[in-house]
Amino acid sequence: MKTNNMNRQVCYNVQTAVDTKNHLIVAHEVTNTTDNGQLGLVATLAQKAVGRKDITVLADKGYYSRSDIKTVLDSGAVALVPKGDTSGAERKGLYNRSMFRYNREKDVYVCPIGNELQNRFTSIEDGLEQQLYFNNIACRDCSQRSRCTTSKREPRRIRRWVHEAEMEEMHARLESFPQAVVMRKQTVEHPFGTIKMWMGATHFLMRKFKMSVRK
Ligand code: SF4
């Protein structure tokens, strides 16, 4: 399977759902794909295992898939999955999409220098219904154009999934619960630490912190 750095290795990927109270694995599945796309499957297994739908599914950004998160939300669970920047815009010196603010009342995106990009049309991309926002006139002679798009002729376009509001609500929930990231690490990594210790990887337990000596 492909691993994180896109190398291929002879291996499997084990997905686990761990409860935050006892740190017990409540559901697991062995797959041979990366984490992306596995959220819905693991959430369903966890719901079956605990016999209820209204669970909170907390995962890292490797699981961020909008359609997967929507599946989890539609199943009756609450999802908390942070979004990483996968566009690479910032690395290329371009304005990141997160710098464009959505104005719900006017149904426009406001660009980093304050111009409004209007909702122009809807298209299906990668199986998702997306609304495209842009402003031909504002972008044409904009002094910031080179920071916004690499295209010589096309304006900067912002895509909005028709269910994007549910993703925004999830991000707001995450912002109001900043401990979520730490809680996830402490919970899902704990059983792996225990399993590795059972398998004999105890050498780190033999190392000590350097003691400071008082004079
Ligand atoms: S190019 Fe268009 S979207 Fe980008 S900053 Fe200028 S006006 Fe705004």
C-alpha cells in the first residue's frame, strides 16, 4: 500500500476507534489504503460497537474528507476533524483559500483586499456539487493578481461545496474546543504504545531524563 510519503510498502493500515474514557479500542479494521477516506467506515463500526449513533468522532487532519465527514454527520454523529492546507498555495506565495471570507447573507466571498467574488455557477467536480465564485472585473486590473492566481487571463476562483456550511460549523465547534487535538493524541495513541510495549519495544523505558544537579 501507499504510505504517508507515497512510497509503496508491503504492509497494512490498521484503523482503530478508541474511547476517550478508558482508552479501549472499541472498533478496528485492517485496510490497505491511506487514512483518507476511512473516517465513515470507522465511525460506523464504532457506532455499532457501542450501540448508539450520537457519538463524537474525533480524528486528525489525515482523515479530512468532506464527503466522509458529511457521511458521519448524516449518521447522527458529531464530527471533529481539523483541516490541513493541502492546496500548497501559501508555499507558492499565493493567497491561501482560508484568506477568503464567506459572507452568508450576501452569498459572496470577500477576497484579501476586500473585493467581493459572486456566486456565478454550479459544477460537479470530483463527484461534489460545487459553486464557483469569482469577479472578472475586480481581478482584471488588480495589483495583487500575482499573489492570487497563476493564470494570465482567468480570475481567482473560489469553490464552495453545497454542504460547506456543515464543514464551517464543524470548524467553529473545533475552535470552541481547542483541547480536542490533545485529547485525540492521548486517546488513540495510547493503545499503540501499550501494544508496542507488549511486543518488546521497551527500550525507551530504560532511558532517563538527565537529572540536573544542584550545587
Ligand atoms: S486578484 Fe481578484 S481575488 Fe485576488 S486580490 Fe485581486 S481582486 Fe481579490
